[in-house]
Amino acid sequence: MTDTFDPLDFSDLLGHLRDETLTDTQWAQLERLIRTDPTLRQRYLDEIMLRGLLRARFAVPGGAAVPNFSLPTPSTPATPSLPAAAPASARRRFWQLPRQRAAGQRIRVWEVVGSLAAVVILTCLLTSPIWLPRLRERPPSAATLLSASNAQWALWGPAPQVDALLPTGLLNLKSGIIDIQYANGTDLVIESPARFSVDSPNSVQLPLGKLSAQVPHSTAGFTVQTPTGTIRDLGTEFGVAVAADQSTYTEVFKGSVAVSAAQASAAPRIVHVAEAVETRPQTTEVRTVALRPQNFVRQVPRNGAVLAAGTPAYRRWQAYSARLRQDPALVAYYTFDKPARGRLDLLKNQATATAGQSDGRIDGATWDAGRFAGKPALHFNGVDSRVQVNIPAPLTNLTVAVWLYLDVKDHNMTAILNSDGWNRYGCLHFQFDDQGELRCDSYEAGDPNGLAHPHSTATGLPGRWEFIACAYDRKTGMIQAYRDGAPLYTEHVKWCNPLVIGAAEIGHWNPKGLMCPYPDRHLHGRIDELAVFSRVLGAAEIARMYAAGKPQ
Amino acid sequence: MRLFLSTQWRIYGFIAALVPTPADADDIFQETALVLWRRFATFKPGTNFVAWALQVARNKVLTYWDQRKTARRFAPEGLELFIDELAKIAENSDMRFEALEHCLDKLPAKSREIIRLRYSLGASTQSVAERLERTPSAVYKALNRIHEALRDCLTQTLKQSSRAGEA
């Protein structure tokens, strides 16, 4: 049978094999041919070896294996030593050997050694770590690696260094987050796993992964190319996520972008703030999609070296936090740790006493940098972001404490943790007013306006991390507010009903149909820790909590 | 570590030749590397590290195919036979990567671009066609031709190299 088999047909089978489009019938045919025909078998072997070579040459192989191999382990026996690397004159391409033989004595040495040992030595020379970077030598790109958080690269050559230009060509970020900046000021935060290349001064290719881009207004036309689309900046801030199936999700945070499908001839689609579109393989459509909780990281702290180990302040807080979550009076504790897998919209309640209850659902808020290098926070965009929670237990006493960073104060009221509605006894509104004044409000019998007590203009100022707490003591009828661990004001009230936070939102308020002059209370800023206790924390405890959690 | 670094190209190339997608190759490569690391104490200095590493990779590939419930695979004995043949090639393929660089240099610029898009970006034939504004059929045929040219070039280059070594 193989005697009459058309070689072109066999090439076609290999082509389908390469494209993973072999039918079962073709697969059976291929298998039979390479079993029975030594020539075709050799062609098949050459083809799949070529595939392996090309993948190794272009698609950087993955795995944290190489970094793992660099870890020292005292129990590991000494690695057999390799011969010293040959000088550059000896490390030249082997097909040049005949011409070089006359010129180079060192080459002659290798050539006259015909033993297996010589083959091994030559092998080591040609593939040694010193040789490999030369094979993979790439010119520098137009982008500098500004910072890296726990970044691991799958590269044959040396890993990119912070404050150095990235190389051109495909880069494979296996884990961590990096921040790169182009010479024109465009800033990209790229999250692993990602494959990308910076081959021009005003664009990036992103075959896989997520990035958020901040493009200066003075720089027009920055472009993200993905397998299924092109996203062109129109003076903006946006996020792009390319999935394994090559579909591309684009979301605009500020300004607008122009999005084209890869094969479309139509005019690009203009996408505005708080809109999202998707392009998919084998379609020319730019499809409007609902905003998804993609959790784009939009900022990476600059000191990557510190991030890897965690700052002393971060470690101090982690130790404190681990003890705090054991407190039996802790009814909800959100440390804003980004989920590594599973439900990315989950904000887990870390309180041991109520584990599995009161988990939050992230809606629109995105992951961002927290108050410590390497610690995440949720960024609320001031438009449509929130975390929905439910803390159902009736509380005789209550303390709420939060670490937050306000970007701006652009609403009449800004919610931190607000119960839904405002017509239920005992519900809570922990918020700022438009003057930056902290309000520890609770709806109470006989007071249809609740208990609103603005007493200080020193809180809620944008541009810094603040620690804010309110302690509600129903026994003494006192509310004590704190800022950065110090008492802020005291208010005496008369309570008749227990406090019940119930269904509530972090960073937003759901009026539940209530007519209200200030229904829009979106937080524009970040929160990276929020604790709710069923007891009154005293001034000393609040001070300790602040001291343990302050950023510096 | 130096032993591993000096052979990782061949180990990865061997794995990538035997599984359908680069992602599969990445996973198996990582698993292989971890096994090599954990079992390095059992490796005898002075013996053939490449053969040892390829044996580990071979077992990982076989496990992969065992777990892959699909008709599109070789029968076990056939697969093992191929893997062993390929392992022999990989074990002695120290010059193939250099030969590949040489052969890629010889390709016309358009062909190099097609190969770069196909393997650098992991793009499908369809995606490459969209990028180049050509029909998928044209790109498919072009890839067939380029692969054939590269295979021939590799064979010739390795033969020349062999002759040069004997001279």
C-alpha cells in the first residue's frame, strides 16, 4: 500500500497533525503508514522533531523548573563539573567548522577527539548556559521593567532585571506581576500567566494574559495586539485579558479605546469608560459584553526585591492578623487577599468564629496595591464597584475598623460599610460625608434620621492610607470614633435595639428603593482590611491595631 | 543545575515533539524538571545525564498519553517505540538547535514571519492567516512548504556537519 502512497498526501497528513486537525480516519492512516514504511516513518520523526525544535526555539517552555533548580539544597550531591566554557572564538556555529579549522587551534582540539567523551564535552559547550544567551540574544526593547512582584520568568536566558530595558521577543511571565514603562510614558501592569512582547516603542503583543494600561494624554495611539483583536488607545486607562482560547476581553477604566477584530475591515469600535467588549477567534465582530470582575491589577509597588520577602511592616501585620482572626468576637474580617484560584469574585471572611459565613461578593472592584508592598487591596472606582456582604448576627456592641485610601471625594456621601436601605432599626452606615467627616450612623427608634455625628474635619482626606474605627457601646450609650489609632470624637446616644448590619455593601450603598437626596455614595479609593467585632474595642486595643497595621 | 541547563533544550524539544500543544509540553517539562531535581541524588556523576533526563521525560510523556482518553494516539507499543526512537535522536541532537538557527536564517523573510507567528505567538493557522490577510489554505500550504524546507535543510546541514567532523 505504501508503495503507491502519494507523498503529497503524506505531507498533508503531517500538516493536519501540525494543526491538530487530523480526523480519526487520517490518524489511523498516519499510524499505519509510519508503522509499515520506514521512509515515511523517518519523515514523521523528522517532522515531530522539527515541531519540538521550533517550539523550543520560539515558544519559551514553561515551568518554574529552572528557577527551582537554582535553589541550593545542602543534601544534593555536588554536580559533576563541566569543562570550562570555551572562549568566544571557539563558540561559533558548527557549520563554520571547516572554514575555522585552518584558523583556530582550539577548534582543532575538539575535532581530533573522536571519543564519546569529546562528544559530551562539545555538547556541553554548545548548549552551556554561557552559550545559550548568545543563541537567544535579543536587542533591548523600548520598555523598562519598573517593578516586579514575585515574578518568575520561563526563559532560557537571564531573567529581566528591574530598572533595565526588557529584551525584544516573546517573554513568558509564569507567575507574579510586573510593571513596565515605555519611553513615551505608557505604563503597563502585566499579570501572570502571560506571554507578551515589546517589539515597538508604542505597542505590545499579548498572546496570553492580562494587562492594564495607563497611557498619558500626550501619547496617542498606543496599541495592544492580541490574537483576535487590536486595541488602540485614545488617551485612556484600560484593561485587556486574553484567554487561552484567544478571546480578548477589553474594559475601559478611563477615557476610550478603539477596538478592531483581527480580520475585520469595518471601522474600529469605540469603547468608552465602564464599557467592555470582546473579540473571539474566527469572527469579525467586536461584541459588547457585560463588565466582568476581571480583577485587573492596576498598580505594582516599585520595590520588587522587597516584595519577594515582604517588608518588615507587612510581616508584622501578618503576624498580628493571624492572631486577630482567632478573636471569638470577630464576626467578619476581610483581609482582602486576592484569591489564587476558584471564584475570583470572592472576598473571603477570615474570622475563625464565623468561617464560611459572611463571605463577600466582589462586583466591579478591581485588585490593586495595598498599604504594604506586595499586599493586595480592592480598588473601588467611584462609579459602579462594590462588595456585597451579609453580616446577619444581632450585636449588643460593635466595633468596625478599616484601612482605606481615598483617591478623591467626589460624592456627597462616601460609603465604607453601609447596610442596605435606611429604614430598619439597628442598621449601620459607616461612611464619610462630602466634607470628609466620619459618620458612625445607626438607625434607631425615635430618630428617623439615624445617629449622624460629624465631629471632625480631619478624616477622609484623599491621598493617604487611613485607619478609621467606630466603637458602639450600647451599655454606656457611647460611640467612640478613632482615626489612626487615636480618639477622634465621642457621642452619647440612647439605644433601644440591637445593631444588625445585615445585607450591606462595602464601598457603595444600596438604597433599596428608598427616596434619598444622596443615593450615590460610591467609594473612590482602596480598602485593604476591614474588621467587624461584636464587642467594644478600647482605646488601647485600637491603638495596638493601628500600630500593628500601619504601613511604615 | 548546569547539567540541566545544558540539556534543557533537548529535553523540551523531545517533549514538545510528542504532545499536541505547547501548553502540554510546558506542563510535562515542568513535571520532568521537578522529578530530576528531586531525584538528582540518585544520578551517578560521570554517567549520561541526557539519557537519564530523557528517561524521566519519556515516562512523563507516557503517563500523559495514558491519562489522555482519546482515540487519536498511538497504541501503547507504538508510542513507546516512537518515544524511544525520538529519545535516541534527542540524546544526540546537540547540534540540531544550531542547525535550526542556520536553516531559519536561510528562509525567505516572509517564511520566517509565518514561522515566527505560528510558533512565537502560538497562533493557529487561522490566526496567522488573519494576521497576514491571507487565506487559511494559503498559510496551511505555506507552512507545509516551510516545514519541508526546514526538514531538508536540517538533514543537509547535519550531514555536512558530520562530514566536517570526520575530515
